[in-house]
Amino acid sequence: MYRTETLLLILTSVGIPSLAYLPDVNIFTNYRTEVYNGIPSEIDTTPFVRIGDNYYYIEPMNKVNWFQAAGACRMMNAHLASIEDKPEMEALIKYMKAKGFKNNDYFWISGNDLGTEGAFYWMSNGRPMTYAPWNGPKQMPDNYGGNENCVHMFATREMINDANCKIQMLYVCEATEPKTFKFTYIKW
Ligand SMILES: [Ca+2]
Ligand SMILES: [Ca+2]
């Protein structure tokens, strides 16, 4: 007779790996592994919040420049956020509104044209900014003063702006997509 047991080992970039359930594991036992995107909903991802399919850290108080924000995200094994399509932006805005952020709360995201003026890329993944809602009363990006090379979003509108990277504002980090490794093994 045999029975199967499942070991859920959560390996994730959101915090340290957490062990959901650890039975008496014998490494010589037959086992099967499966890998899933995302993590089980019961796992606490604090300080990251899940919005849609993404995990964000939204800095609520501490205003820093773009470079400091990028460093703060790396300290959490994350990156400044890349908002790559309208649904992602709308979901984030909806969350920020619900949390009471106002439209003059600006958040650094990873977009920048530091490499080549006028060519905007996401620093977090190297891709060009194909989704870029440069809306607003002025036509952005305007590279105001000849020195606006970092991108921020607004908490309550689908809008981005290029700003001086040394300005201090809030920021949004985005965790790389976590994976769940599921081990199923046979115990004799
Ligand atoms: Ca610029
Ligand atoms: Ca601007």
C-alpha cells in the first residue's frame, strides 16, 4: 500500500521562501514536481499587494528621487514598476484610489529616457514603452528644462509624465512573478 502526500513549497520573490506544509520527507521516495505561476491566495505577501496578476509595493510616505526609488525596490528583490498596458494601469489606479491616494500623489515607475533623449524604456525589463498614456493639459513628454528623463504616474488618472529624476516622490515597486513548486511524493 502507498499513499501520496503533497508538499507545498512556496518559492517566491515576494519575501523569503515559505514552507506551507512539511511532511516527513525521504529524499529516496518517488516524487513528482509541478510548477505554477503565482502563489496560493492564503500566503501572506506583505508588504507586496496582489493587484490583478502582479505584486506591487506601493510606498505610502517616504519620498525619494528616482534612483533612490529604484534602489529601494532592489532591496526588496523587486524593480520599479513597469505599467505595460491599460488594464494594468487601471487596476493600479483603482487600488490607489481605494487606499485614499490623491491625484497629486506622484509615483515613480521604471520608465525613463536616460539612455537616449526621447526614447523611453522600462528599466525593469529593458522593453520600450509601447503603452505610454502621455495625457494631460500639456503635451508630454516635454523634457522640461531639457532635463526630464524619468517617468512617474499619477495616483488617480491614467496618465504619465516625464520629470526631473532628482525630484522626490513616492514610488511603486513590482515583484517578478512568483512561482509555486508543488512536490507530490509517494510514501510506502
Ligand atoms: Ca527626457
Ligand atoms: Ca514633463
